[in-house]
Amino acid sequence: MFECYDYAVLVPDSEVPSLYRINNRVAIINGTSVFSEAYGKLIAHGEASMAEGSMKVVAKGRVCNMSTQ
């Protein structure tokens, strides 16, 4: 498991009031087990539907310094 600090922006869709675009930046700051010394960054883009209570997100990034324990 790793702990993150994130900064997320949800932007309302102009045509569908209950739909929001998501832009998220996540910094990995702490962890346990193989992630105990890990660091890195993930960037996510997607959408959240408040009407359906669902979220679709694609994340890309890198987790560095994972131990081999």
C-alpha cells in the first residue's frame, strides 16, 4: 500500500450538468512493505457522473524505488 498526496480538479461539462471532467495529480509520499521507500507521481484524467455515481479514470505515471522484499 502507498500513501498519496493529490491535487484534483473537477470541471463541469457545459452540456451535461451532472458530468465532470477530472484532472488529478498524485504524489506518492509514503508506503508499507515493498512501497516503504517508494516515491513517484501519477497523473489521471477521466470523468465523474454525479447522476450515476460512477467515475472513469485513466492513470499514468511511475512508482520508483520499490524494495524487493
